[in-house]
Amino acid sequence: MAIVGASGYAGGEFLRLALAHPGLEVVQVTSERNAGLAVALVHPNLRDVTRLRFTTFDELEDADLLVAGLPHGMLSGRVDELLARAPRLIDLSADFRLRDAAAYERWYGAPHPRPELLGTFAYALPELYRRDLVGATRISGAGCIATAATLALAPLARSGLLARRDVVVEAKIGSSAAGNAPSLSGHHPERSGVVRTYQATGHRHTPEIESSLGGGVAIHLTATAVERVRGILVTAHAWMSDGTSERDVQEALRAAYADEPFVRIVAARRGIHRVPDPKILDGTNWCDVGFELDPASGRVVMMAAIDNLVKGTAGHALQSLNVAMGWDERLGLAFAGLHP
């Protein structure tokens, strides 16, 4: 396999995971800015793990699998070249996440350059789209905030417990979720755009969440950057039907996630770890989900924590590849996290 755009956060994280995956062999990684350099000069955590060097895109060779970690908007202009190079393609950007061309233009501010390909990529959220992923040859990674928010809210949307259409979502994100990764020159090599520390409205992950929840929920999303590199904590405020109990919410979560290998329900009543916490998820593919219900108002606060670079980007893409290939979903994703 090969990774295009492997010096950025997303491509670099997929490389880290792929190097430890028993079914994958990484033979080529590209980076225009860092062509010719050893991978370890950009990703020092991979020192003595790989001797690969970055090549240019023009030097890309055929492979069984291509993973694209390119900036948003770039893959769609070169997708035919990549599809001609490999029978399987994973896109870690937002280019093919949405299925509707009008929605793409509304949220991304320009017409999609290849609208006929929208809907041909399976969405990399196995907990909701596992059937679509089985045998898939084109996979689009889900947005990191969208992953956490969807996993927090999907059990409620599926169970019919929601009394109101409107749900308020607040996401606290690390700098890597804002696309601010350094390179040797001090600039991020494979992502573009200005880091925004606060986005009160109009976040582009909104349509992903609404689509995954079935279209009957209106998401009002705010994202705030915090002093971390990795991690997302989503806090979602929803209003439940009259008479909804804590047990009802617990049962909805269990029905959705009892058999999921990478979703954990956090329901501790003692100790300091009673709610999801991204600090203990660094490097892992887990999503921890918890909640608190206010019976007086009917408001439930759903919480979900992930490492945005793993479960929010490279990890769920690798998990989706495992599903597509018929492998154990947990392959290459066994790291349990660190504490303290």
C-alpha cells in the first residue's frame, strides 16, 4: 500500500497504524514539501520503525491500496489518477463525505468538481455503516467532530426518545482537529487553511451529523479549540420525550453499542472518571460515551470523547478497511491508551 500526503497529521497517523498492522505493508509515502527526506525527520515517533523516505506524487507507483491524506479539495481534482493506480482508495479528507452536490456547495462554498462520484464512497463510520463498508473499494473518512457527535446522539435518534428536533452540540477540540500541524519549515505540509480557535456557527461537519442521524434532527454546532494537541470532547444537549428515565437512555446506548468493539459506555458512579475524557484516549480507537439526564427539564447531556487523529480520522478509516477486507475489525487498533 501507499499513502499520498503522508507528512500531515492524518496521513502520518495512518502510517503509524499501518506499520503495525499484520495485513498491510507500506511501500511508498508521498509529500511534495518533504520529498527525499526520511519519514522519521517529520514523524520522529517513527524513528527506527520505518526506513521509508518521502517521494513526490509524480513518482507514485501502482499499489493494492492507496490512502490519501491530502488537504480538503485536492483529491477530487486528482481522483482519477489515484483510482488508476490502485483498486482500493481511502480518502481521509472531506471531498467525498457528503452525498449531495447541493449540500457540498452550501457547506464548502463551491461546486463539487466531481459530483458524479458523490455517493460512490462508503462512509467510514462502522457503527452505523458497516453494511456499506463490507467489500467497499472506495472509503471516505468521516469528520472527527462528526464521529464523536454522531456516536453520542445516534442511539437517541434511533430509539425515538427525542422530543425536539433541535440539538445543541458543543465540541472542544485539540489543535490537530483544527488542522494545525507543523513541518520542518514551521508550516503544515499537507493541510491548508487558517486555524480557527472558535467557530460559533456554520461548521462543515454539521451536514455529516444530520445525515447520519437520519435527517430528522437539526444540529446546532459550535467548536472551540482548547490547549491540547489531540482529543475531542463533544457535549450535546437534547430534550427527551415526557417520562424518559435514565434507564431508558442507558438501554438505548446498550442496544446500539453492546457489540461494538470500539465504543464504551461510561456509567461510573464513583471516582474521578465518571464522564468521557479524551486525555485517556490518546492514541486509541475508542469512543467513550456517557450522559446525564435532568428529569425536571427533560434535557439530556450526551458526552463523547475520542482521539480525533485515531477514532476521528486514521483509526476509523483503518477499522473500515478491516471491515471491507473481511478482517477482524480490531487489527492494528489494539492500543489501550495511557493513564496517568
